[in-house]
Amino acid sequence: MRHNFGAGPCILPQEVFKQASQAVLDFKDGLSILEISHRTPEFEGVVEETTKLVKELLNVPSGYSVLLLQGGASLQFAMVPMNLLPEGKTASYLETGVWANKAIKEVATFGKANIVGSSKADNYTFIPKGYSIPEDSAYFHCTSNNTIYGTEMFDLPETNVPVVCDMSSDIMSRVIDVSKYDLIYAGAQKNIGPAGLTIVIVKDEILGKVDRKIPAMLDYKVHIDGGSMYNTPPVFSIYVAMLNLRWLKSKGGVAEIEKENIAKANALYKEIDRNPLFKGTCAVEDRSRMNVCFVMENPELEKPFLKLAEENGIEGIKGHRSVGGFRASMYNALPITSVHALIELMQIFAEKHQ
């Protein structure tokens, strides 16, 4: 058996793969999901259901629009300031990792980014606290989960400034209060579906307040008016996302999957803290449930452990090159049995090398 701890694109439920593969062969009257027009009533129904499921699973309040876009979170790094940052204004950013840093760099095209807090000097091993957000900020931007470094924001700062959040790697993994955010964006390839789809949840009233000319494809209002079909959407990615969101709903929704994610994270962190060969890399209070990063007390043992893991069906645990060590990504579809398999291997390895 293979255990997929890959950071993304990542594990999806087997039943979703089976349903999606069937639709590739026959979605409607012998036609594949890959060849039908996005303007057919059948696919318009897919877009409608996917949007409805996002709203239902996250309890999105009225006054918000859900968009199904392309370009990944990386395009949102530019679309956010393009749509929300007026000329001469400043946006405040929390710098907690590589992706936050890339988002900050994109702001320079449109205005100024004010970094209100950063953990860069400590290799992003914690979430900054105690910072202040200037009241005249156009918006405050944060990244809720940092896949490379294994940190996660569980609380938002108190502010009257509009809040924008990149939730690419922990959206749908835990209950959130959407009303505390003015714009949420997320690449789909962690807990929603395959790569190629980006979810945007935007409060309608924050749009239309910049004077710059925005290209149609980069204008949130254009996509709202077009029902996420201003141009040909990522048909297959949306369809698989719909199947995956159905699966999540059938499991009891976000509140139930959060319980499973807490159990998985607690089990692995407990072993890391107990096992004398391993140690975590992040501040304990900021440990991510999605991406567990750890190293070995003796770095010379890392390659042998990685080899043992691969021989025993543990996939994708090699750490990012900027951190080293190991990273176990535990998104919604990863069963806790896979976590137990990794823990057992850590214990076996420790018995042989103590």
C-alpha cells in the first residue's frame, strides 16, 4: 500500500478518482467531460453545484461571491492589489513564508506593501504576533498556512482594515468564520481538487474602489458578472472539485474533517516529540495541521530514513530544499491509517539506531 504525504498536487479520495475517470469516458450520452462545451446545461449545472457546495461547506454569508478561476494563487498575488489597492495607498502584509514573500513582491507594480510582521530572519519558523496594522491600509494580507515551513495561523488580528487571506493549503480543513475576511483565495490542489482551479470568495462591497483600468480577465467584477465563465473555465478541474466537495459533505462537512485533521496532526507531533531521533522545526503554538515539518537530531540518519520510508510505501515526505529534513503533508483525503504507518516506521527506525 502507498501512503501519499505529497505537498501538492496531492492526495484525493479514491472514490473521487473513480467517478472522475468514468466521466472522462462518459459524462453525458457518450461524451467525455473533456470534450463537452462549457456552455451546455449539464456543465453549467456543475459550476452551479460547485459554487453552492463552497458556500454551504464554508457557511459563506450573503453579500459574498464565489468565483472559479484559473492561474493559481500566484495570479491572485497580482489580482488582489490590482483590484483592491487604490493609487497612492499602502497595503499591509504579514510575511510568513515564500508565498507571502512572492505576494509582497507583486504589490510593487500597483503601489506599496507595508510589512507589518515577519519571521523571515528565523527561516519562517513561527507566526509573528503583536504587530499593528495601520488603520489607513487599503487591506491586510496574510497566508493562513505555510506549506514549506509547517506553520499555520489559527487566529486573525483584530482590525477594521479589510482582510485578504491566501488559504491555498488549509481551506476546507477547518471551520472558519468567512465574515471576518473580505477576500479569500485558494489554489485547489490541496483540499479542493486538482491543479488548474482557483477558488476566490470575495465580499462584493469591497470591489470597484480603484480608478485604474483593469484588464477584463483580471477584474473580479467581470468574473462575477460572467458567473465564472467569462472565458472557457478549467472544466475538468471544476468537475473533480465538485466530486471532492460532495465527498467532504458526505463525511459531515468541514467540522467533521477538522476533527480528523486534528487527530492526525496530534498523533504525528506526539511521536516527533517523543522519539529521540526526531524534532520539530516550528514553534509549537504555530504548528500546521496540514504540513508537519521535522528533522533528525543526527542529520546523517535522514537519508537512511527516507530510503526506508520509500521502501515501505511512504511517498512525498522529503522536506523542501529551504528547510531540509522531512515534511508530511496531511490533507483531508489522507487517512489516519497512513499517519499510523509513518509513526510505526519512525519507531522501528529509532529502535535500530538508538
